Amino acid sequence: MKISDAEEGVRLANDSEYGLQASVWTKDVERGEAMARRIEAGVVCVNDAQVNYTALNLPMGGWKELGAGYAARARRESASTPRSSPCW
């Protein structure tokens, strides 16, 4: 989806009760990495798509209401967790 600016992109990406994976596509990688850090998802890739879904032995988690994700675990354990795991 094309967006008008980075603020709109972050707002739309975070406007969901789920947060498993996201990708940021941009010509400016440094700006994309800064944007990715603001997205509430388990994995955020810049100019790439998540590929570890085929490697089932790698850790995988989401954010927000994903039942088995970081946020759900944090609610159960009352622990703070990182917002996302960047993949660049």
C-alpha cells in the first residue's frame, strides 16, 4: 500500500489488534529503519520480507493480541518486552 508520509505508514501499521510481521519498503534505508522501530510488530523488515517462517526452529513471536506473542506473554508474566525484532 502506498502512503503519503511516514507518519501515516506507522499509524496504519499500528492500527490493528494484531502485530505479527511488517515490512517497510523505501529508497532511504536509514529512514526505513527508524520507521520500523516505531511499528508494533514481532518482526519488522526493511526492504525485505520475513523468511524465517520456513525455519521452524527459530524463535517467532508477535505483538498485541496474538495469543502466543510477546505482548500476551508479557501480560501473563507482567514483564516488559521489546516492541519489535528488526530484521535488517
